Amino acid sequence: MGTLLAITGWTIFGLAVLIGLLLDVVGLFGNWIILGAVGIAWAVTRFEHFGVWPLVFLTLVAVAGEILEFLVAGVGARKFGGSRGAMVAALIGCFAGAIAGTPWFPIIGTLIGACAGAFLAAAFYEYVKHEKAAGEALWTGVGAALGKVGGLLAKLLCGLVMLAIAAFTF
């Protein structure tokens, strides 16, 4: 019976990690699912696997993933000719777009909404505030949207780093 429970538990753990990584790809809370799975596994195994310090490092990596996800969109706007204001607009647009897109298509809508929000907010800011030509403003928006995609990849990379930390501290 103990072996069956162990197999079931580690299977659920593996599924939670997989779901976490998939959620990272669409900009949702995947790294927190991974952190929760490791924390639960640590407690269920009577603190035999993982440990306090790995959980601290996993938490720091999860926080870094969230920060990177949003900051890289602003950096993308800046790299494509946008001002500091366009960077802030892209960050706000990511957040607002993700919220607006989620009800339309619960998972993929979050990703599309965040990218569209970053694009529109950065482009609009440059067009209105700095009176850039439409093409230049749109180019800044493209940078913000590409930056958002880069941020998602950075978040996924953080999830993979979390998985590696968990594996090495097992």
C-alpha cells in the first residue's frame, strides 16, 4: 500500500510541475504551482526531501520570474525606440490586457491580452505623448509585444531553474 501511495504522490507531483511549466508559457502563476508542489512534497515526505533552503531559493526564483515577465516588455519598448514613459505604459498595458483577455479565452486570452495590451499602450503613449509618427509609435508597440514574449520565456526559464534546484536537492 505504501508503494502505491508513493507512486500516486510522485505522479501528482510530476503533473503539478508539468502544469506549472505550461502555465508559465501563457503568463500565469506556474512557478507558484511548482513551489507549492515542492513544499507539499517536502511536508508529505516528513521533511525528508528538499529542505528549507531549497524552498527559499525556489521562492526567490519564482519572484524573479514574475518581475522579469513584466519588466522585459518595457525593455522591449525602450529598445524599439520608446521613451521611459512607453516602458511604463507597456507594463500597465501588459497587466490591463491580461485582465481584459482572460474572460474571453481563459488561458490563451491572458497571453494574447498581455501582448496586445503592451503593444497598444506603448504605441498609444508614443503617438500621443511624444507625437511620433504612427509607424514609429507602432514600432515601439512591436518592441513591447516582443518584450512580453521574451518575458514569458524568461519566466519559463525560471520555472526550469526551479525544477533543476528541486531535482538537485531531492
